Amino acid sequence: MSDMSISSVLSAGAAGTTKSQTPEKVHDAAQQFEALLMGQILRTERQSGSGWLGSGEDSSAECATDYAEQQFAAVLAQQGGLGLADLVAKGLERNH
């Protein structure tokens, strides 16, 4: 998963509401949004001091942890995650 911000995902979603948008593309974008949101939640929790892989003082460990969290969030979103992707996709399809 590439490094994205919430605003870039929302901007891409808003710009991509053309008739060529397929339900598969909408659902994929919704899954990416959910993965990004879950990644942010994991990162915030780790940075609050309750990290799950040590103290995070080493910059290489910090980088590896960030990547692991992104991948974990992406897999969770693909497997249904919090159910947000389905809700977002349905909302986007209704507004089409």
C-alpha cells in the first residue's frame, strides 16, 4: 500500500465520480479508505505510548512498524475490516 493521506483519498474519490466508475473501482477505493483509517488508528495508538513492538526509539524499527501497520490495515480492510468499506461504497453508488 502506498503512503496516502486521508485528503488524497477523498480528493481522488470526489474527482472520480464519473460514469466510467465501476462498482469494483468504487469498492476498491472504499477498501483503501478503510485501510488508511485503520492504519491511522493503529499509528495513533502506538504513538500514544502503548506500542506493541517496543519503545520505538530506533528509527529503523519505527519504519518497519509503520510498514507492518499499513499492511495489517490493508489486509484487515480486504477481509471486511470494520465494515466501513461496504458502507462507503453503497453511499457512493447511491450518489451516482
